Amino acid sequence: MRKFLLAGAACNAIALGTAGTAAAEDLTLCWAAWDPANALIELSTDFEEQSGHTMNFEFVPWPNFADRMLNELNSGGQLCDLMIGDSQWIGGGAENGHYVKLNDFFDENGIDMADFIPATVTGYAEWPKGTPNYWALPAFGDVVGWTYRKDWFERPELRDAFQAEYGRELGVPETLAELKDIAEFFQGREIDGNTVYGAAIYTERGSEGITMGVTNALYNYGFEYADPDEPYSMDGFVNSAGAVEGLEFYKELYDCCTPPGSSNWYMGENIDAYRSGQVAMQMNFAFIWPGVEADPNVGGGKSGYFPNPAGPEGQFAQLGGQGISVVAYSDKQDAALEYIEWFAQPEVQARWWELGGYSALSAVVEDPDFATSQPYAQTFLDSMAIVKDFWAEPAYADLLLAMQDRVHNYVIAGEGTAQEALDGLVEDWTEVFEDEGKL
């Protein structure tokens, strides 16, 4: 990491050397309110010093982030000059004219999308998918993974008890079935005088939580969003036999192995349950891992990390993360583009990783020292290699709402069968795409 930083001052002087000749601007960057946003504030002080511009930040808590910022974009508001928008927004940002297309700017400034992790380019920057049309720079790589109480897994008495019950060592699960066994083993067990539970998983209904959780089972059991040869043809793919089995697995995991009262949990609730010693494992996006390491209760070697385990049809994980875009309604686009140019530099990206941001630049993550730079770095690399993402269609909000309702009603409320839930989802999504004129 250090080699980028040592070379950084000269590069920055060249890249931003003309900024002083332009009028200083007050720029506002909009993003979610979470730990990485605080790291970005610290990182951005260097941009302010080099460019003469002033950075302001509008951060909104995750449960309200989409509603607040999509309303801002849809109304043509000028609050945000730069937007770090969710990966699913890219289609709407492009087709509705919310984001500035960046191809010419990238070409003029030597920014090559081939220099970034391919999954992040597809997930955060491209629209239409699979085409070289870019509406964002990959800003924050993220993916759903797992955190576990390594100190509990290493206790001889627990290892002996697990070996006796399951006939194998207690260790990082390689399959979802093994993960469920481990969760069942810890469920209701007493550790250090406290009753603990198997796993904290995503169950939240109001925004995107349960969808971001259940897909980690669905993908690995064979769920596909559509026929690969016939876009938007979903019957037999969304509701395939494997997809049904994956949804049933997620419900079984919820029923057997989660803490009482966890029927509406997402990132924050899972973090709290893990840090307070309630659960042996937690599903969560990788952004939490720096905070886990720093936590006095569960950090300092007490925790370990592993990618989402494989299922019968493969090993995949739900992509998170975001790209950074210039908002088309901003009257400070030139200054905003300066920020994009600065942020894309390798030495800035290396510093971003050091501060707790997750760089998507290949030169950073492929550095020989990266995998050992943090206890979770290798898990991040392994996880980013197996990602899939939810729809990024302009109508993604309607698609997401339908999935949230169908899945939550089955998994949490116990309504109907998994087959009925997924059959209903095909009907819902078909109606959305018919309204969009795509069917």
C-alpha cells in the first residue's frame, strides 16, 4: 500500500495543478450515513487542500437513503453535486437523465475501467449492462459475507462437543448446509453464563434487507433473474425447483437458528447482536469488518471472516457497494469532475483502503501486501470474486418492493409455500416489466 502513497504528492500536483486557476466551489457529496462515510470525510480533506474547493456532505441513514435521494434525483434537485448511489440505481440514473455520462471524461483524463475490479464496473458503472457506457466510477466495493466468533470456535470443549455431534471439526463452513449445522449447534447454548444464538441474518422488510439476505441462499441453489437467452423471461428461473429449495433453506435457517425478536433486522441490528455477544455468526456487508476489528468485545483476534458458503448449484454472494456519479442537475459539474479525477488516482485509492474504505481499484487489491493488510482482506477478495447483483433496472424500486413483500411474508410470517411465494414474484415482476414496455 505504501508505494502508492509515497508517489502520491507528485501525482496529485500534476492532476490538480490547474485547480487554483478556477473559481473555488462548494461541492456537496450525497451518500448513506455509515462508517465509510466518515472515512470519506477524512480522505477528502486532501482534495480540499489540493483543489481549493470545499466539500460538504449530506449523509442519510440507510433505511431512508433510497427514498430521500431518489426523490432528490427525480425532482431534479440541486442539493447533490456528487452522488454515491446504490448499485441498483444505475439504470434509472442513466435512462432518466440523473447522472452525467462519463465516457468522454474518462478518455480525456486517462481513467480506464479496465483498471477496476470487473464486477464493480458491471455493478456500479455500466448501463446497459455489458456495454461500455459508464455513468459512475466504482467507489466502494462491498459484498455480503460472514463474521464469526473465532474465539468460541477455538474453545476445546465446544470443538469436542461439535465433533461428537456432527462428526467433523468445528471450523469455517464450506457449504450452506454446514453453516446451518453450526448455527444449530450454537442456538440456545450457554457460553460464559449467557445464552447465545446461532446466527444473525437479514430479515428487514421496509427497505431492502431481506432481499439482500435471501439472495445469498437463492443464488447458490440455482435461482436466476431471467432466462440468459431471453431477457425478462422469468418463469422457470425465478421460481425454479432449486430457487424454491433455496428459499426454504433461508426460512429453515431463520426458524432454527436466529435470536428471538429478529424478524426485522438488517445491518445495524446484526452488528449490535454480534458485538454484544448474542450470536456466533452474523451475515453482513463487508463494510462492517473494520469496526469489528476495532471493537473491544469482539475485535483483536476474537473474530474471523469467511465468504458466503456454497450451495448445491454454486457459490455466489450478494453484491453491495456503490459508484460515484456526477449529478446532471448540478451547476458545478466541472468541479465535481475534478473530484472524480482525484478520487480515481491509485495513491488516493490506497489511502481509501487504509482509512476503512473498500477500494475497487485492481492495483490496490492485487498488491502483494493487500491480502495480509487486514484480517478480513483475503475474505474481501474471495467474496468479490463470487458476486451477483439484484436488478439494476430503472424500475428497480418496484421490483425490490415486490420481492421484499413476497419473501418476508413467507420466511418471517410463514404465509403459504416457497413455491407460491416465488410464483407470485414472477407475476409481480412480469407486471412491472409489462408496465415498462419490456414485455
